[in-house]
Amino acid sequence: SRHEVRFRIGVSQCSDDEWRHQMNNEMLREALFYDGVEVEIRTVKDDNARQAEDIRHFIEAGVDLLIVAPNEAEPITPVVEEAYDRGIPVIVVDRRILSEKYTAYVGADNYEIGKAIGRYVSNMLHGKGTVVEIAGLAGSTPAIDRHEGFMSVISACPDIRLLAKEDGAWLRSRAEERMDTLLARFPEIDVVYAQNDRMAAGAYAAAMRRKREKGMRFVGTDAIPGEGYGVEQVLSGELDATFIYPTGGDRVMQIAMDILNKRDFPRETILSTSVVDRDNAPIMKMQTAHISSLDEKIETLNGKISRYLARYATQQVVLYGSLLV
Ligand code: FRU
């Protein structure tokens, strides 16, 4: 029957923030299109040990498939390998592990994102100036790749200097602290390259407190829509630019269903990026607002269908009951 659970999927998220919520919503909404799929999402707050526990919980519960966004690569690798060795298909998303023992990967190419930002910054500076970088959590692969991609461009510019790189752990408050010490150390900073928009907001707040925000320009990553997030940070002028880091939750769920149904699937799915700046941010805002209204309609429709089917099911029971009398 349609209520029978055919597949149980466990999702282990490393962090709890708007980018993750968006990805989770996409996965859950996509799962509505398949019958008999049960999705359980477990979330930690940037904690390797807790995330390993969540993954172990899913292994012991015997899920049919695991989706993992690993916090830091090294500590999460062994438990993902354990799941894989036990025959559970694993889709690694967004951040990578240090092993080939996974079934599929879905995410953007963070080295390419770093390069695109490097090119943007070198154009913005006309090849001359100073930069500070607020990087993501040191042991997470996007932090490493975004830095290396960035440096591949910047180190070829003799007159652009990276003054310092600080670990902002992907968090706004940490970035704000780190930026404050950078401001104290360096009287002149032209560009702040924050590896995500949240850290850019923290860095901007620190600069504002010292009344130095007008003298520098800020570049971020993620570009998620909605009140206070990346696209609006560009619209308000706080960010010069940000780069889309696609959440791709729907794509992840489609690949999960292909794996579970023994259909062909790509082992590596690389989602694309694009710059969001003053020129295209208004369009981006319009389009994402439209998409989110369509998403709401899908959910409303789904709720109506479920209620209809539930009523239909009880009517059958009532009918059956009355036949008995
Ligand atoms: C969300 C996030 C994003 C960042 C990504 C890197 O949890 O911190 O802001 O782009 O993770 O994996």
C-alpha cells in the first residue's frame, strides 16, 4: 500500500544554519514525489564526535541509504567508510571525505569557486592592493579548496598581497572576532575575502565598529536568498559580490532514489556557481521570490492530496464497517 515504507534514508548534517535548512527543505520536498520514502535528518553544530555518533546511529538503525555532509574531513572519514563497508550506499554532499569509499558525491567545485573569486578580486583591484581572508573551518574541504583556488590567481598578481588568513570556522561571531584583530594589525585593507556570507557579515560588523567599512570592499560566498542573507547583503551594498554555492538538495534526493532503485547514476555531480553582484542581484531576488512562491504551492498541493487520501482511506474503513452491521 502507499503507506508502506520501502526506503529509509538517514541524513547527517554537520551544521545548523540557513544554507543547511534550505538544502534540507529541498531534500524533503523532493522526497514527497516518491512513495514509501522516509527521511530522517540529524543535525549537529559543527561537532565531529557528535556527527560520528549520528552516522553510527543510522548504521545501527539499518537505514537503506546515508547522506552525509561531513564537518571536517579527517575525523568523519572512518565512520563513513564503516557505513560503506557494511554495504550502505553513501552520498557525500558539499564537503568531501579523505577516502574513495562513498557511492556518490554531489556538490560544487570549491577550487573553481576560489579561482572565480580570485579573478573577481584581481579585477576589482586592477591588479594592485591588499586582501585579508576569513576562511572556513580549517579541516573542512571547502575551506582548503576555496583558499587554494583563490591563491592560484592571487599569487600570479605581483602587486596584490594577502596580508593574512584567519580561521572563521564558517561562523559569523568567530569571523567578527578575527576581523577585529586584523583591523588592529593592519591599518590598510582593501578587500575582505570571506569564504561565506555569514562570516562576511561578521567581518563587516567588526569594520563598522571601527568605522572602517567604507574604506574596504567585501566579497563572500553562498548567495542564498531571503531577508538578511547573501543576495540582500549585495543589494544593501554591504557585499560587493558573492558567489552562488548551490544547496542542490533536490538533486541529492533524485540520485538517492536512482541508487535505491538500482538505476544508473553519476558518481560525481558537480553543481555550478555564478557571481552575484550589484548588476544581477535585483533579478536574482525577483526570481528566487518567485521560486519560493512556487515551492509553497507545491507544499500546499501536497497537503491537500494527503488530506484527500486520508479521508478516502477512512471512508473505506467506514464503508467496510457499515457493511459488517
Ligand atoms: C553552511 C556552510 C556554508 C558554506 C558551506 C561550506 O553550513 O557553512 O556557509 O558555504 O557550509 O561547506
